[in-house]
Amino acid sequence: MIKRVTLYLASAALLLGTASCGPGDSIEQAAAQSVEQFEAAGMQGMKNDALFIAEATSANMLQVQLSDLALEKAVGPEVKEMAQEMGQGHRRLMEDLQNTAVQGEFVVPNELGSSDQKVYDEVSGQTGIGFDLSYIKRTREEHQTLLKRYEDMAENAKVMEVKQFASKQLPLLRQHLQMAEALEDRLGDI
């Protein structure tokens, strides 16, 4: 019992302290901390699940931040409409993800991973119609990647809660991908 409480407190401390862990990518740090605590508890083979939870957290933070940015900077009403829907969907997804992470005692990053930060910086540096097109393109590309990763985890996650979380999110990710593709097709001729 004491070991479990100690592990829980250590998990909470790691969860809160991930962003201040020194140099390196926040996704890799969070995944490594998760694996370390699982191995200390005698659980092996958790790297893929831990990495997925960390990647998904960063990716969803990115989608929320990009949608907020698009609501502020986009010039096209259809782009703002897409951003509104993306933001709402990814906020709900993030709540589910946080519950899954807490339940499974995974450590999550508190800031974007380096590759997600690059995407944000790239899109946020655009203005006008260039911003709209960049936002739509990157949203489509990110959702293609997310969809593949979630499909893989729905099949191959070791932890049942992770498998269920990934499976539950697939319809939303497919809907978001289709929305971005359709808008990119409509605006692609500009």
C-alpha cells in the first residue's frame, strides 16, 4: 500500500514537473519518465504506450493552440468555422486523454514537443490568406499522422485504457481530416 501511494505521489510530481526537466524534447522526457516509473513497478514493454500518450498530449495541445490562433488570425469565415470545430473537438479529446493518462499513471508533457512547436511557429508566422492556407495544410497533415498513430494504438496498445481511448477518438480524427481535406480542396485554387 505504501509503495502504491509513493508511486502515485511520484507520478503526480513527475506529471507536474515535466516541463521543468532541463533540455530536451518534452515528449521524450515524459515518455522516459513514464517508462522509468512503470519499470520500477515491475511493468515491462510500456515504451510505445508511454510515447503515444506523450505524443497525443502534445499533438492535441498543438491543435487547440492552432485553432485558437486561427480564430484570431484567419481571414476566411470557413477557416474560422473549421478552427472553432477543431478547437472544440480537441478540447474534448484532451479531457479524455488526461483522464486516460491519470488512470494509467502516465506522465504527460506540459508544453509542445519540439516538432509540434515547429509546426506552431511555422503557421503562426503567416498572415492573411497565407495563414489560412498554412493552417489548413498543416491541420490536414497533422490529422493524417494522428489518424495513423491512433489506428495503430487502437490495435496494438498494451494497456486496455490506452487501446480504448485511441479507438474512441478515431471517428473524430477522421471527421477532422475530411473537413481539412475538403476545405483545402475548395481553397487550393487561390
